[in-house]
Amino acid sequence: MLTRRSFLKTAAGGGFLAGYHAMAASMKGKVKIRDVRTMVFDGGRTTGRNYTLVRIDTDQGPWGFGEAYGSPGVGMKEQIHALKPMLIGKDPLEIDRILVGFDRHIDGSAHSFFRAIAGIDMALFDVAGKILNVPVSTLLGGRFRDKVRVYDHAAPSNMWDKASCRDWAAKCKANPSGFTCHKFSLKHTDPKTDLNRDLANRLLSSRELKLVRQGFENCREAIGDDHDIMVHCHWEYDLRTGIDLAHAVASIKPTWLEDPLPVAYTESWKTLCANSPVPICTGENWFRRADALPFVANNGTHILHPDLRNTCGFLESKRMAELADLYFMPMATHNTGSVVNTLATCHWASSIRDFLASETVIGKRDWMDDIVIHDGPIVKDSHITIPDKPGLGIELNPDTVKAHLAPGEVWWG
């Protein structure tokens, strides 16, 4: 029997999958994929998104599930079911072989293709963990931490007003989930009163730059130094503005400045990083490590920030992290997925040595947390504890899921 200690020793000597292959060797060829199903639930007014779950059944009983991308985006269910014929009859423990086999089928709908693979990858790892009776984090090479830090989107209603910032800080500190890091965007001026603002360009007016500094300094003064602030930009700016913005927020020591430039790699990213006094973070729109490679090799970012539902799930994202580690670059994760993807992401994050924090939309202690069965709060002191049960270690709550199914959906199709 392969013990946890021998598993980690094996993995250390031959890559993170070496231990997995050693553990799975005795079960290879004994289990086959019997069916692939989907189910979509709707966040409605709570989140404005829907969430696509993928289930993989086997002929020996164990089954697993994961989360593909939901909205914004279309075609997730259709793409998953289009891949179903390539999964039926396969050994669910041959995860890498199955995923590589999909490569030749990439076409013009690659965006939904990679997002569909993400849910399939997570479901396969959930199945594998249940067959081998270990958590997914063990299959990914073992844990560096037993709980993962998560951040929310709490923001003041008006960062230019100190009273508003004080109210925001008080609410943050009173939040029962104890979030200690918060990501939000800057507040823009109104072009009707700021005549130098042009909605079509990628610039900040001189007035906006002054107010950006003032607004974020108000936030830091209100929240103190025990809470972290991430500045989100949504790919809005050009190089010069990105550098100016980085200097404008430098005084508050943000954890990072996220996505200040348009998505694709250019030399501008390298120039931005070389001239920024604060860490630059990007990556949520990457599909594979090939997208990350020019950023890493050219110092075009300081922090990698993939979303596992975009980057094909656990396996490709883990290899991306190994690439980043060669350059001593830390990882964080974008995550607007449901509690299912959040807990899956935390399994992955626990296996990454240099990991900062994961985004999450859960922790409000509402129905979204209750999509899975849990004892006590899932988010506590801004952290999520990794489940120790086999696979993802989570179980859906049928009543909650059924109450929030998207129109036309039924329980597991």
C-alpha cells in the first residue's frame, strides 16, 4: 500500500503525477466511464450568473463531478455533450491521456472547448480520488497548507468620501466570514462634469488620477493595514495610464494591480512591470500554459492569476504553476464560480507552494454556500479548510440545487 509519505516522496522524485500513477497502477483498466451528465443552476439576482456542473459515472459505482464555466458565455452544456463520445468506455484514471486526446478536436469554438474540459478534468479527479480513497489535493502532489485564503469583492459605495469608506470598513470587519482581503475597481469621474474624460479611449484624466490616489488612500485609512486591497482594472488602460495608475495606488501598498492592460501579451506588459512600484497580476483569460509562457519568460507579470474553469481544470493549471515556480512567480486564482468550483480551486491551491489567495463569491452564508452539504461556515477568518474526504470531499444538497436550477434543467439531466 502506498502511504502518504511514500506518495509525496515518489512525487518529489518524478513530477507531481508520479505519485498519482504509482497509487493508481493497481486499479488501471478495472473501471470504465459509463456516462457523462450535466446540470445547470442559476444564480439569479444573487450573482447574475449560471453554473454548469459535470458528472462522470463509472461502471463500478464511483462517480464524480466538477464545474465547467457557466455564464458569461454560451455553449457549455453542448460542448460537454459533444465530447461525451470520446469519454465513454475510457479508464477514468487515465486523466492525462484522456485530456491530451482532446487536442486534435480543438476548433474555432476553442473558448467553450477549454472551459468544458475544465469541468471534465475536475470530475475525473473527483472520480479518481474516490476510487483511490484519497483527497484530490493528494493526487495533485500533496498539500502545502490545510486551508486557503480567499478574497471577496466588498467595496465602499463612494471611495472619494471618507465617511462612506469608514462605513465600508466597519462592515468588512463585522463580516462573519472574516474576509481580510478585498478586490474592487476604482471610481470613475462623470464625463458630463469631467470634460477631459473620453469614454472611448484607454486613458484616465488628470482629475481621475488624482481622485484614484485620494480614493484608495481613504480606503486604506479606513480599513487599516490588517486587510489587503487588490485594485481591479478590467483590461481598461494603455501602457502610460497603467504606469500612472500603479504609481497612484502605490501609497496604499496593494496586494496587486489586476489586469491594467488588454488581455494578450505584448512588450507593454514587460514595460509596465519594469516601471510599476506595485505587483502586477493577470491571467484569468488564459486557456493553457502556452498563454502564460510569454508573460512568465518576459517578466510581463508579477503574479499569475488563472481561473481553473478557463485553464482546463487541475492538470493544465498545475503545470502552469510549475512553469511559474521556475521563475519564482507566485500564483493566485480568479474564481467567480460557485461553491463547487471554489472548493475544487482550494484543493488545487493547497498543492501550490507559492500561493496568495483565491477569489470567491461565497461566504455570504446564503443559499450559494448551501449548494453543498456542510457543517458550520465554509469561509472562516477569510480561509477555507480543505476537505479530507476522498475526491473533492463535497456532496451536493439536492434541495438547494433543485430550488435554483436554471429554466428547463432537472436534477442531473
